[in-house]
Amino acid sequence: MTSDSLDTLGQAMARSRGLDTLLRHPTDRAMAEVPGAAPCSITVRRAGRLTTLAGSSGLPCGPDLRQYENGSGPCVDAAETGRPRYAPDLAAETRRPEYTAYARAAAVRTVPALPLPVEGETGAALNLYGTGPGAPARGRGAARSFAERAARAVNEAVRIERQRASAADVRTALLSRGVIDQAVGIVMAWERTDAERAPARLRRASRDRHVKLRDLCAELAARTGGSPGRQ
């Protein structure tokens, strides 16, 4: 994935509704660049849990989910240890019998998983699924090279998502501050009190009614039409 691709990624992220949509392109590219790879997915640990951040077209979600449920499997091990994992032929695999049976039922025969270093996350992996025994083994060098480039794309996408979330938090905080200030003014006018006692009065009411302070202030402002002089 070139620097031009990353520039395109940033532009796409600005228009994208989420990482899953944005990162569909790298996972689809893996099928074109890694010989023998069929579906592909990207696993990232978020909020303490592994999740499939993106998957290529036609990816069956079951093989990923079954690994997360069992707490083991090629992609789980690669994400948690930071080392590549490779199951060359599930028909001859004796480990993880439940997962192996499930994956084979989903037409998966080979599973290479390569770790992805993602800034600020505790584990991530690129998962390649092959429908024939040893299929992606023919392209293990290409898979490693692609994983390095995919990691750049994932890091860039996660960084942009965090910036977006941070901006949303700031907007929410500003809106909250505005409605609280409005409610303080209403209480000051109603109860003829000062700017120190009015916030304390609102906090007590919030605790007594078991309502968030912002919600209480919004209700008060809506009930008075935003004007302290109206009741």
C-alpha cells in the first residue's frame, strides 16, 4: 500500500461511515495480492475484546467469531502473541477440534494469521483463509509484505477515527456546558441566588432525582423556553 494509497485512505475516511467500510479495500486487495488467499479479515482488540474490524467481500463471519468465543485459534494467537500463526491443513489439524470442524464446514482449509502492530491497541492480526490445503503457503512472503502495508492502513484509519471521536466529544462537552450555563442562569433568576449557589442547587437536584446533570439542565431549559423570565 503506497503513500498515495494512504492519502486516499485518509480522504476516504473523511467520507466513510466507519472503519469496517473503509478497511474493506485492504482486505479485498489481499485476495488479489496473496496467492491462494480467499476471504480475508482484520482482527483488532478494542475495549478489551477481539473483534473483526473489517472483512473482504464474501467473508464468512463464523470462523473469526468461533475463535473469539473459544479464546484460541490462529488469528487470536497471532494478535495476542505478536507472532505469525499458520494452520496448513485443517483436515490434519488435531488442535482446537471444535474450531477446526466449524471452519471446515465453512469451506476453510488453511488459515495463516499475521500480527499487525496497531498503535494504542493490545493486539491485531491479518487473517487469510484458504479453501485448499496449504493454499496461502505459496504466498507466505507476499502475505508478510502485505501485512506490513496493511498495518499502515489500519493505523491511519484508527488514528482518523480517534480524531473524529475526539472532535465529537468536544462538541458534546460544549453543548453540555452551554445548557448547564443556561440552567444556572434560570435558577439564579428564579431563586434570587448567586452563581456559586445555583450550580450546587442543580447538582443536589440531579442526585435527588437520579438524573444526569446535563439532562436535568436540558429539561429545565426546555420547560422555561430558554428564558429565566418565563414559567
